[in-house]
Amino acid sequence: MSSDAPKGACFLFAKSGTCRFGERCKFSHVQNAAGENQDIAAVPAATPPDQAASTSNKKRRLSHSSRRKSASKATIRPTHFDEYFAQYKGFTYDPSESIMLEFYRLCDHYRWDKENPKRKKARERLAVAMAKQFNDIYGTDVNDVNSWRKLCQVLAIDPIPEGLKACRKIVLDTHVNIVDLTDTETTGEAVVLFDSEKQLSEYTKATGKFYPLDEAHAGGLLKFLLRQILNPHLSHRGQGGRRPGRGRGRV
């Protein structure tokens, strides 16, 4: 059987770049001429062979990880917000910002004042996108405990109740803006919780995050939450000062 090692050279070293006999080996430690140990040869002489192998493996892992992330990004489906803003050429949507803040920026971009018919039409389209986005995140079935548990999770409620009634009660006892609940999936920002109705009202007015109360595309869960805003006595709470046709988005 022929060997790739030169005559008088250590066969183990030629094949692997290492030899367990070290300096006591009676054969010459000569690099394989065929280049079978190219990965080791590319590492500086001061780098131990096992470290070189570790470096090579790390590079492969990083490369594999990068490919996986790229593939993952390529399969992400556009959100309803992406599709909404794609209708307006020349405007670049920033998903890290609240949907309402981006809408107001869109209005500034096109110089639409509050009475402009195009602005009103754009607001109606936005309401559809917001309702669909909410439905995608939390579901549409008001009796689905998983939907309420998802809301509890987003509200950072810990521990999350197991039963439907318990989940529903704790969510309805929370002061939070529904626009924020819809935003969080795209912005990555935690929703803001308030201690009182007054604080929530001030926040909503300051940010302009009003949710349309009569959106036809709202699923059963969203409609239930919106009814709590229209009829606060249903959850034994008072709203006070609500603007007609839209709500502060309180749950």
C-alpha cells in the first residue's frame, strides 16, 4: 500500500499535522506535499492544532448560522402594515415606529390636512390594516383561552392564569392602549401599562393613538374589547370623556 508521506517522514504528522511522539519521533515532521492538511497549514505556527480545528469549526458554524438567518428573513411574510404603506409610493415605512405615528408622518409627507378626503380615505384603510393585524396576532375567537393567554403574555402578566374567565378578568382590569397591543409585534416595544383611566387618556391624546371602534374587519375578540370601550358598564368601569366614533384603546 502506497503512502502520501515523503520517504523518512512521519506518517502521522503528514496525515494529521500532529504526532503523539513529539520531538522524540525518529521520523521527520514534514508537511504533506499533497496538501491534505491545508486547514492546519493555514493557521499560524504558534496556534495549537486543536485550536485551529476549533477555529475552523467555529467559522463553519457562523457560516451556517448566517445562511439560516438569511433564509429565515427571506420567508417572512409582509405584515398588513407593510402592505398598507406599500400603496403610497415615495413614502418609506419604518416598522420600528408606532403605526399611528407613521400614519401621521404619511399625512405630513403628502401634506394632507385633517379635512383632506385623501387623508380620510387613508385613515379608513389604516383601520382595516390595524384590525387584520390584531386578528393575526391574538386571534378572533373571544372564547379561545389561548388568545387571552397571549394578551396576558404581551401585558407581562405573571403568572398567567390557566382558565378563560381568569385570563379575561385580568386583561379587562388592565389599563392599556389597544394600538400599543397591535404595534408591539412589529416595533418590538413592550406595551405601556397605566395605573388609571386618566393616565391612559392623557397618553392616548398625547400620542394620537385612537383606535376605530366600529371597524368591520375586527374579529370576535377585538370586537369584544372594543365593546368594553363603547359600553364600559359591561366590565363595571367608567370611561368618561370618550370621543365619539373612536376610543382610547383601553382594554
